[in-house]
Amino acid sequence: MLNKLAASELVLNDDGSVYHLNLLPEDIADKIILVGDPDRVPKVSKYFDKVEIKKNKREFYTHTGTLRGERISVMSTGIGTENIDIVMNELDALVNIDLKQKEFKTEHKSLELFRMGTCGSVNPDVQVDNMLVTQNVVGLDGLMHFYQDYQFENEFSKQFFDNFPYEKIKPMLYFSEWSEELGDLYKDAKYHGNTATFPGFYAPQGRQLRLKSLDDKFLETLNDLGITNFEMETSAIYAFSKLLGHKAITVNNVIANRRRGEFSSDHHTSEKNLIEWVLDRIIK
């Protein structure tokens, strides 16, 4: 059959679970919260009515249970879009590929994905310890250029690309946007903005230790181009969701304002407020 996948393409563990996530199809819910830090998984799942499944492999920890009677999962992705490449492909395989037959299913299932994380702001007017929902996103990591069918353009992306001054980086850019349907759940966020996803923590985010970054004005330039905040995962989550037919939204708590040199005075409380705020709205 044409859709039959080779063992080298869809790698499975001995128990039939997907290779990196170590999960079987029945281990995940249709609503999945994505967090970066594995330690944040139990901080989220402690609010569940009950937790039925706990599995992990490497940095990928998953808890599945119920919240107000509805099945829900929380999963850690680790840091960076290269990990999102693994997470999104294997999550989609769990629901849209018959793992035993290694064939594509004829009926498509769409997951609802909620990234819950922290971010820094490049906009001097954004106050720390507030929720920011990503509407548009630009990836500066180049990941989606490895996928043949990915194309996305809207008014924000055209304006950003046309005015982006860094010619070395420009070929790596790609764009995506939120699921407006999921965005409606978080319309009372203090901020809705445009996010830049960076491929690193130091020079890509304008930090300089012993090595110099590309440009001392990089973050300011991004703000001038309409960027509100930055982090390291959302561009891939949004882009894969567009390609694979899933719905995605990112809700971040702003813990740093780089333009003002501010950092949250109590980011643990800020994290707790984020978790409760997202969970209050995730199930209608």
C-alpha cells in the first residue's frame, strides 16, 4: 500500500509506543497542554480531578487524567523547535496513523494544543507578570523550510519580511498564526501580540557573554517590526498545527522585559497564576 510507512520512518518502541514520547494512542487526550519544563508537568496535573497515566522518556513527561470531568493531558517538550519537531510529528502519529499497520488513517483527528509558558518582552510598554497570547508568530530557526508543503502568508508576515534588515537571517524566516477558535478562550488576556521564536537563548535573544551578538539593536528592531515578545517554541507549534490540521494557542506569562531590564520579582507565583488562569478557561 502506498501509505505504508517503513520501520525507519515511523520508529516505535518494543511495546508499540512512539519512539521519543513513549506513548500509545490511548495515553493522550484530545486536549493537550504543552509546557517546556518537565518539572512543570506535575505542577499542572495536580489541578486535575485525577491522573490516570504518567509516562516519560528523556525530557518528554506526560500526565493524562480528567479536569472537571473532561479528559486532558499535559506534556513537557523540553526547549526549542527541534524538540517541537519530535513532539508534533509523534502526537499526530498517535491520532492519525495506525501504528500497528503503519498506515495513514482515513479519518483525520484534530488535537487542541495549548502551549503554556513564559516569555520575555521586547516592547517597553508590556508589564511583567501578565498574560500574553500569541496571535502571529515568526520563526527565526528555519525548521519549516525542511518541510515541502509549508507555506503561510498574512498581512503581518508580509510587512515583517519586507522590512526585516538582517539579510543573513532572512532566508530562515517562516510565519504562522493562532487558532482563532482557541484564542477566543483567552480573549481577556491583558496582551495579545506577535511573537518571535528564537533558535537559542544567548545571541539569538541579544545576550552577550564572551561572544558578541549580531546587533546590539536586534531586540529594538524586532519591536519596531511589530514583535511584542519572544520565546523558543511557538513558531513550530503553530506551523505544524497548520500543516497537520490541529488547533494551537500559546499563552505565556511575561516574566522579563528586556527593553527595561526588568525580571519578575516572584516568577514562581507568576507561574502558578499562569497555570490557574489557563486551566480556568481550557474547558468550557
